[in-house]
Amino acid sequence: MDPSFDVSDPSDWLETPVKELAAVETALRCQVCKDFFDTPMITSCSHTFCSLCIRRCLTNDGKCPACRASDQELRLRRNWTVEELVEGFKRAREALLQFNQSIKVMEKERAQGKNKRKRNSASQGPDESIPSTSRRKTRSQGREAPGTHATSPNEIADTEEDDDYQPDDGLTACPICEKRMKEAEVFPHLDIHNEPASTPNGKLSPIRNMPNGLTSRSRQPTKTMERLPQLSYGLLKEQALRKKLLDLGIPNHGPKPLLIKRHTEWVNLVNANCDSSRPRTKRELLNELDTWERSQGRNILNGLGGNEASVMRKDFDGAAWATSHENDFQQLIAKARRKPPAQKENCDVNGVDNATERIQSSHFAASETSAVPQITGVTQVETESTLQRPLNPANGALARDVPSLEGMHPAAREPVIDLSGEPGNRQQPA
Amino acid sequence: MATSVASRRLFSEYRALTSSPPDGITAGPISEDDIFLWEALIQGPDGTPYEGGIFPAELKFPKDYPLAPPTMKFLGEVWHPNVYPTGLVCISILHAPGDDPNHYEQASERWSPIQSVEKILISVMSMLAEPNDESPANVEAAKMWRERRPEFEKRVREGVRRDLGLT
């Protein structure tokens, strides 16, 4: 596997003396994405998920993934406590893990009789491993200070625990500058580092790790995007929806089902971002939408029925398609030939061609709306330009569009009606 | 975030499955290039005619996983009421709510994003032990299971032995 794609997992704890932490970590992870909760939200059935995960689930089937109770996005509420727990645990995780592993190593050494520390009695092994409370950790850490884990375990040092800590030997290192000093001097000393730096995410400062740090950060006035309402897509014409996507500043190409999915995803991204205590910029969200587009959007296109992807398959067999759909083509041609006699008097010699072109134009107008990107409104000019294209059943590009007529909205099948209705669509507010 | 939600989650499930695998189950992506295609090995449950057999299966994940369930297909021949002759597994946990081929399943036992590969494979293992003949995917096998159980078991055992290359 890709080594850069390294994910942490609760099973990391199974190797350590405190396997029970695996359960703690599992509880702090979202059951949908299996990652730590990102902006946890609680549902009305009291289940907690990441904001984006639960929004995606609810727009998908409107049910809580855990108990399948029906729920609505509007009823989701922030779960601050869980967020603070996750933040705290995430900060402590690395150090805690290292510490647990170092205990394991220590035990091994002790078992081999190599331990030089003057700890009393022989049967320390099991005694040490079971009650590894944070108090213990802090203490042995102090002694371990000159060793390899001198800096990192200090990150988990909790203020209350260190207040009553009595250094019984040696010096300890400052986690920032690694200057050796008495344990009691470390915290006052840390302030020296903090004052000039004053970075909002001073990871090493225990004072800033307090939960209040989180809430106060979230209250900072940040330029956030506004929440977006859900749309009832059934009531929206394709052109109106396209316009809406354009107004939102997101791509507006593709057939209607893709537009709907894209809009849904965007609404979820934006609303989840509004929930977040660290909102991201619109640019970042657009990148995220692009990732979605590349991983899932295309899939939706393919799901629409075989060959309707916006790019034709390379190995598309135009001839076979023409043969298998010969009847359709024949019917269309027959239809086209049936109409002209009425107009023939007016249209002189070109009558037949005009009628054929009419058929073509309906083909292409339909295909414009379904497959060709970036069409916000089929203008008269565009429709006329399509008249120039040849009608050739063996031509893959055309053949591909034929089946799309079947599933097409009636309005799209009749481009003339579509066009006349268009000014009305355009007036719809964004 | 160059990786999609689905691949991240699949990777995380893969890690969990490798570090603490359930009994009798192994699963993982077939190649590094495609995390959406997995192969799984399931041991036949003890005390059933499938005992002793190792059943390889292929899991295909949709791009919107975990919103939609994967499909599972046995690669060898598995004579079982809930396995189509093509090897495709028909089990409620693999069906999204609203997509019920046989109209008998409770919504509560269907796919939900909180299910996982591990749970699917465990369900399939227990399906091997206890077929559900209400919705047979393989009608012949279901009939045999219901009416001629000894013959059914004999056929399954023969299949297991054949797959292991013992006959």
C-alpha cells in the first residue's frame, strides 16, 4: 500500500499494556468514516457522527446509519463535549502510544535483568503494567527524561498532576528548547517560550490545551460562508438548476442527475463547514468538491446507463450500435420523410432536407442538454449551428445520443418548447 | 485531500482487519492500484458441511462506499441456497434499504454505512451455517436443502473436497 496513506487505528493499542484504550479510541471515532470525529453532530436519536458524514447519509436516505430512525439535517446539533474529547485524545495519542511502548520495552529489559533502576523488589513486571495511570506515567517520565522519550511524553503532562509531583531525582528537559532544569522550573520556563510565540495552536503549551481553548477559538469571528438550503430538485427545471449552480460558483455541466448530486454534495460540504469550529475557505471546499467529482461524479454519469458518459468510450463500436438500433433510425427517418409533403409547396426543393434537419436539431439539442458541458442555455444560435451537423447513424457521437432521448424529460425532447419556456426559467432567483 | 472518503475508509478497514482479524476470515485489496476490489478468504464454519473448506470471494466496492454496500461474489463453486449459481452472494446486509430483490428483508438487517467488511464476512460465514431459504438465490439448492438434506450436505462436502483438490 501507499506508505503516505498511513491511517491510525484503534488496534494500535492492542500491542500496548493498556489494550482497553482501543475501546476508548473506537468510541471517539465516527462509525461512518472510521476516522476521529470531525465536527461531531448528535442526531435526534442521540447518535454522534461527523457533520459531513451524517449529512451525506441523511441526504442519501434520510435515516440514521446506526439505528435507522428517520431524521432531518435541521435537527442535528453540535456535540461539543465529544469534540473536546477527540481534540484532547488526538493530542495525547502519539505520546501515550510511545509511552506505552516504552513501558513495554522497560518491562522486557527488567525481565532480562538489565534494568539498572533502583526500584524495589523483583516481581515488578505485572505490578507495573496494570496500574499505568497517568500519575505513574508522569513520574516514570521524569526519570526517563535523559532517555529517548525525553521530549514527547511531556506533551501529555497534565497540569493538575504535575502540581503535586515531587521530583525525587535528577533534572528534566524543557520540551521546547531541551534545556535541562529542575522539574518545577519547567512550567514557568515554558511561559518564556509561549510569550513571544503566541501562536494560536501552541501544541506544546499545556495551558492552551485546555478545553476552553477550543471553544474560545470557535467563537472567534471568522469569515464563514452562509448555510445553504436544500432544494426540491423535482420542482426545478434543468436550466434553472444549472443557473443556481453557476450562481453558487460550482461547475454546472453534465446531465441533471449529476447536477443534483453535485449540488447536494456542495450543500453538505458548505453546511458541514459552517458547523466546524475551524471553517475552511471556499477554495478548499471547491477542491474537495473536485475530489468528489473525480471519484464519484463520473460514476454517477456511468450509472445513468452505459455509454452516456460525457466522453465516449474509446472502443465504442459505432457500427454495431447502428445495427442494433437500426429500427430506431429507420423510424426517425420515416417520420422525417412523412412530414415534408405538407410543407413541400412552401419549401421547394430543400423541403426534405429541412425536415431531416429538424430531426437532427432535436437530437442535438437533446444531446446538448445531456452530455455537452458548459451549456447554460441553448440559444437560438447554437440550435441553428447544430443544423449543420450531418445525420449519420454510423457516427458514434450521434448514435450515443439516441437512447438518451428515451429517458429524457419531455421538455428536453422538444427543444422548441424548451427554448420558449426558457426566459421564464432564467428569471428564477438564485 | 487527494484521496476520496471511500478509499480512506477502505484503507482504515483494511488496517483494522489485518491487525485484529476475526477467526476464519482474511480480506484485503487484491492490488495496490485498486483499493475498491478486494479478495476475501472465508473458512467453512465448523459443524457444517462447509467445514474444512476455504472459500475465496471477491468484494467490489462502489465509489460512494460506505453509503452504498459492496457486492460479494464467491470465486469457486458454492452450493448454497443464498448464493447464485454465478457465485454472487444474496444476503440482506449487502442490500441497500429500498433495494430488496425478494421483498422479504427487514430494513434493520440491511446495509447501513456503519456496517463494515468485517461484519459482512461474519454474516456470510453465519449464512453458510444457516441458510435462509425464504429468498433462495439458488432455487435448486434451496429445494435440496429443504427436502433432501443428506443429499445437499453430500453435495456440499464433495464440492469442498474438490476445491481442496482431494478427489
